[in-house]
Amino acid sequence: MAEFTHFYETFQPSHYNLYIDINRETKLISGLSTITGEAKTTEISIHQKYLTINSVKIADQEVPFTVNNDQDAIKITLPTTGEVTVAIDYTAPLTDTMMGIYPSYYELDGVKKQLIGTQFETNAARQAFPCVDEPEAKATFDVAIKFDEHEGETVLGNMPEIKTENGVHYFDTTVRMSTYLIAFAFGDMQAKETTTKSGVKIGVFATKAHKANELDFALDIAKRSIEFYEDFYQTPYPLPHSWQLALPDFSAGAMENWGLVTYREAYLLIDPDNTSLDTKQVVATVIAHELAHQWFGDLVTMKWWDDLWLNESFANMMEYVAIDALEPNWHIWEVFQTSEAAAALQRDATDGVQSVHVQVEDPAEIDSLFDGAIVYAKGARLLVMVRALIGDDALRQGLKNYFMAHQYGNATGANLWSALGEAAHLDVGAIMNSWLEQPGYPVVTVAVVDGQLTLSQDQFFIGEGQDIGRQWQIPLNSNYAIAPQIFSDKTIVLGDYHQLRQESGMPFRVNIGNDSHFIVKYDADLMQDILQHADELTAIDQLQILQDQRLLAEGRQVSYASVVPLLLRFADNQSNIVNAALYRLANDLKKFVEPDSTEEKALKAFFNKLSVNQVARLGWLPKTGESNDDQLTRPYILAATLYAENPDSITAAHQLFVDHQNSLETLPADIRPYILRNEVQHFGNAELFTQLLTAYRTATDSSYKAGLSAAITSTSDQTQIADLIEKFEDADTIKPQDLRGWFRYVLANKDGQQAAWDWIRDQWGWLEETVGGDMEFTTYITVIAGIFHTPQRLAEFKAFFEPKLETPGLTREITMDMKVIETRVNLVESEKDEVNAAIAKLS
Ligand SMILES: [Zn+2]
């Protein structure tokens, strides 16, 4: 194993002069990186990856150098330490890996075109130019870009362009910043621009394949987000502009490059005339997330990647804080409960999961840190917990001080806790360390023992877990005043239950609002008391009942069969998030039934019972003036009634398809995926398959495309499935960025599973080559582990992935996923009879 040292210790750059010439025709990059900095030793190292170094010069004199590819290094010996300017002349290939400098492909009026863009996080700036590619190595940059330019093309950078000379575009000097935040892009683009109250220019850029009004929503959200953050952080936006650019090929969701944020098209552009509310909410939160980073991440940056959570957890919380302020009617914190909270609680319950704060050195391991459920979702949940503890006034004051102290520099988690702690007069760090440094979370057991109301905490596991006695400082948020604010002991006795119950007049509850990262196991009587008063609870608290029971069942702390009746209890609930939790639980029952069995028939009948009143209440088509809850609930209900094979619903969906046969994109976006899927499953044929696949290839609206892929992949026709598998490697049909979604759909389809599973095993090498370099790669394994639930698949999974256990960046994911599948297999084996009996009784 190579030893990893921080190059910043040998050489500390203060300024870069970058000249980069990119030729799309010859797919060649050539450049000159001139770096001024302080040499701390005479042997300095500068990062490079996949570069050909032609020369290294100091004061116009060539100096000897060596290249060490294992360490991504250029090693240079200097005559003395101290300030030095090193000029490195290099070339590099322009490749299609969606990392470094890369082309994005699209079609405009049948003509193939490309946009060139960049993606440098975490360590791909070194693929674009020699640099000290570490977050702490902040410097200023003068960037000059040349390319095989055509008339009318646009070129964008972190800073405004100041001049063009001999075809070279020169950008203004940046502020002091990290290399991973440098970005530029060029090609044929359209744009919409506006200005914030404080004079920051806001722009949205996209290819001309999109309608101009698809840029409007993002422009409005971006402008108002910047205005919101300037006010909330009490710190001005530090750059003259904030550009948002949609790239047709993009590996992650979006990237917070300072002043030039890049996005997947699906996360920036929407058709204002026909887009579902939940898609708008996702796009708005993604934009707000990236713009939160412009301060938190860009202005103040983590010192090293072990504190990646500082960036991501914080931005993930702020996206909700911002959108809640901009669009209060959306109740976006409710979405936080169904997305972030649910993801964090599930993943964090598997033994072997990473803690939020992780030590890392190996570049391949750094990429595997981006565990969405932990670094983003759990981290955000922890910060929500802090916010609830200290309040917004202290949060804002603390942040203002934090930005003031560390702006244009770097910080650690400890710096943030001390800033927030000082503002709140609370030892925030002491409370948070138990959450950040330890993986997992507690289940708090609440029981009446010998008449005494008693609480205890244990680590909660789904599957086998090694209990090493971890304890947490738990903000309890109870409705009984006698409960402490922070519960840090193993066990606590609150007092005589009957007396407490009488005094308070309500059922005892903890974690009200579900803001703390733990779940609760009430004893049977206490749970009964809560359920009897459940209608008086908020939607979040109702969701929490279903969510905690589901997790307890997954963790074998209650029987799965015992939670089945709970579904009927909430079936007619009108809150969309309660329905989200309800159908999450209902869909989890599918693993207990085999395809085409009597048990499956009973489960379908049960789904019909759950959904039938709601179908009658809501109908198929969105109604003008209906509530957000109704709009957002309908898709859950329609999915359920179609799974139930309710004949009226199948007919209704088919009729809607027939009515829109020649303009499927005009079907209401909220229900479109279900109508398309119904058509493929019940009325499918070769002609329909071709129609939908052609529509997918030519459509530019991402949400329409997502619905099409969900429908096409639900086919049971083996010829069509074989055809789809072939398309997996045809980038003109399925872009590599979208492949994982297609793969998951086919794998989840009982008639497609074998083919998809065979494909990924046969083509693992191809997959590694195509998307192996990016941070999303391990999620292919996660996707498989989310679906498999039979002993045979478990054995096959192990046979294939066990030999790959030592691959850098894959070890943790493979280990966890073997456990995830094994746990599910064991659960199904031991509880299926009981579960199916409970379903049969109620259906
Ligand atoms: Zn982020």
C-alpha cells in the first residue's frame, strides 16, 4: 500500500497562473500551470493524475523532476526552501469519465453536440492541471482558457471574464479558494440572468435543447436562496456572480464550485407547465443545498476530507431551512422526515457503518466517504438536533462568528462547535461528539417497571450487531416536564407512572417532532395509550409511529406480523408523509411473498383494502385548487391500487393512456409514471415498447424520462428485457449517469432480475472502467443489496463480491451489504408464515 502524505506540508501555494487549451476535435488538453508558493523543504511534491509532464521550470530554467503515479505526484528538488515559482508544462487526454475536464453529449435538432465542463471534487483537479490538490492548500487563481471555438459559444468560470486576446479567455483573479472548487465550461448555451437585491448577478445556463422557460424556476430559487443566505448568515455573498449550469452528463447530483455551480439537468431544469410538486421540491432543495455551500464549504472549507461531513451535513440541513423560508406552504421539513430521516435510520442501523466523522487518507477511500445516508442525511439530522437545542438566534450568531474567524481559510468540526457553543452558552461539542464519532444510534426503551416510568438506551441494530456498550447524549424532547433535556445515562427512572399520567393528562412520549436521531420502543400499554390518541398527533408524530414500528420489526424487536394491523389504522390518513411511511411499510411486506403465489394474491387484496377509499376520495386526475397533501398523496395511492390489480384502476389508467396516446408528455406529471407502467404491464406489446423507448431517447424533460424508464423496465417480455440489457452500454440511449436507475428497475422486476444480475457480473470490468472513478460507483452494490432477499441470491452475491473485498473504496460497502441481505433472508425465513397469516386475516 502506498503511503499517503499531505503535499501541503512540503509546498504551500499562494497563487496559480493557469493556461489551459482544450481541443474537442483531437480530444487533447495542453496547459501550463505556474504556481507561486512557499517551499517548506527542498523536496516538494505537486499532484498530477493521468498527465504527461513535458517540463518543469523555475525562473525559465528547466529543473529535474520525477513522476510517481502511485502517489499522483510530481517530485521536484529545489536548490533552497522559501518562496518559489514553478512552471509546469503538460498535456492530458480529454476523456469521457465525468471527472476532471470532460465532455457532455446531447443532440440538438438531430445533430450531436457537446458541452465541456469540469468535476474536480474530491481529487480530480489534479487531472486538469498540476496543483497541490488538498482542501487546505488554498490559493488565488488566474485562469485562462482556449478552445477550438465556434461563433456564438459561451465560456464560463468561477469569476467574470475580463478580456479575450488571440482566442484566449482570461478570467478575473479568484479569491483565496481550494482547488476542488475550480470550474469552467464552454459550448453552445442559452442563459437567463437576474440580479439580487445586493447586486449579485444570478444566471442559469443550459444547452439549447431545452425550452427557454425550463430555466425560470431555477433562476427564481437561486436568486432568493442567495438573498436568504446573505441575511441568515449575515455575511455577504463573496463573489460578483452565481452561475448555475446544467450539464447533460453529470455523475453526482450537483457540485458547489464557487460561483459556477454545476448540476444534473434533472436537478436544475423543469417544465413549468407540467412538473409534479415533489420534483419541484427536489430541484429547489438541490439548488439551496449548493448555494448554502458557497459560504459553508467554499468560503470556509474543511481542513481535510475527514471533516467532509462539515460541508455536507450542514448544506443538507440548510437546504431545508432555506426552502422552508422561501416556500412556507410546502412544509418542506415534512419531506426531511420521509427522505433524510428515513434513509439515515435505515443505514445507520447496520453494524459496520461508518461514523459521520471518519479518518481517511487514501484517495479511493475519500470518495467512498460520500455515503448519502450518513454524511448527508444523518449528519443533517444531527445538526437539526443542534438547531433544536440552541435555537436559530444562537445558530445565526455562531455562524456569523465562524465565517468571520475562518473566511477564505479552513476549519474543523471543533471550530464550529466552539462558535455555536459560545453563542448558545452550551457545551455543544460534548453533546455532539457522542453522535459524530460513534456509528449507529440508540433505541430508547420506555416501559413501566414496578409502576415506575423507566427509560433505557441501547444501540439499535438491524441484523447481527456487536453491542460494545455505546451510549449517546440524547436530546429527549419529551412531553413530560420531568424527563431530562439530555438523557446520557444507561437507564433513568422518571417516577410513578400512574401519577405522572394523571398529572399530564396525555400519553407519555419522547422524541416529539422526530428531530433527534433515535427510535423509541414503548411497552405494549404505553403504545396502546399513544395509539388511542394518535389522531391528536401531528403528521410528523404519526409518521414516527409507523417508522419506528417498521424499524423495530426490521430489527426483530417486535414481530413483523404485529405491525400489519397498524397499516389499516392509518390507511385513510390525509397527510402525504403519513402515507409515505405507511406505504414504505406496506411495500416492505412484498419481500415475504413469492411471485404468483396465494400469499401474493392476499397481499394484493390487502393493498386494495388500504387504498380503495383514498382512490375514491382523490380520483385519478389532479384537481384544481387541491391541497399539497392531496397532490403528493395521490401517487402513493395509485401505485398501491395498481399493485393490487384493482380492475377499475387498470381501466381508468388505460383510458388516460388512450386519451393521450399521441402526446404522452402531456399526461399530468404526478400520475404519468403510473399510467405508463400500467400500460406496459397490462397492454404491452412490441409497438408500445418501441414508442416509449423512442420517446425516452428524444425527450429532454428529465421527469418525463424518469417515468418512461420506470415504465419500460416493468415489461415481462423476455425479448424486450434482452433488448434493454443491450441498451445498458449504449450511451446514445442510456447515459452512464442514468444507468444505475435503469439497472435497479430491471433488477427489481421479477422477470428481469436474472438478466440484470447476469449483466452486472459479466460486465463488472466495463462498469468499473465507465463509472469506477466517481463517487457514485459503490451505490451499484447498495442497489443490489436493497433488492435481494432469497438464500440463493445471497449465496450468488457473496460468491461474486467476496473476492472484491480488498478493492480500495469497496470494502465497507461489500461487508455491509452482505450483512443487509443476510439479515433480510433470515427475517423472511423465520417470519413469513406469521406475516402472511396476519395479511390473510385482514385482506
Ligand atoms: Zn453538498
